[in-house]
Amino acid sequence: RVRTEEDGDDVTDELIDRFGDPPRGVNNLISIALLRAQAAKCGMVDISQKGASIQFTLEEFDLQAIATLGESYPRRLVFTPGKDKGLLTLKLQKGEDPLRASQQLVEKYAALLPKKE
């Protein structure tokens, strides 16, 4: 149920109060929950890692935003349109952190989307 930074901070504070400093894996789970919540706001319904690539399934997508996003990832980002959904595939660079790379891509994509009123 972690949807905002505040939610993540609340969970972390509660874990610290009960058990002490959480291990890195727990912090990563909170970060993943925040990533998925932000991605959902952008129309991304799934994020998965396949080897050295991360796939983002888009239920709704903005082609202009995807084209602009592709400029930030030359030869690393591929968009595959489907019948009902689109798929963005990001090829990770050697040594690149998958979670951080995913966070950056979702943040950039969100910033490119037209603002909803």
C-alpha cells in the first residue's frame, strides 16, 4: 500500500521503531512499491526484468512522449506497439542498477506526458 514518498517514510519509520534499521532488501521493496505506483500513474501496468533488459508494459501511452524519451536512450530503448498494450524495453548498460534505471525512465516519461486537468 505504499503509494507516495510519505507512505514509504511511514513504513520505514514503523519498521525502525519495531525492528531497528531495515536491511537493504526491505528498503528496495519500498522503493519498488513507490516505482510501481509512479509507473501506474503513467499508464504502465507492469515492469519486469529479463536478463539485461527491463520491460515496461503500457496500457495507455503517448507516442510523442515515447519518441522524445527515446532521445534520452539512444540505441537502448525500443517501443513495440501491440494490439491492446505497448511495450518499452530498456537495455541496461554494464553495471547499471536496474532499480535506479527504472526510476529514471519512469520519471522522465512522467515529465513528458501532457498534464491532466
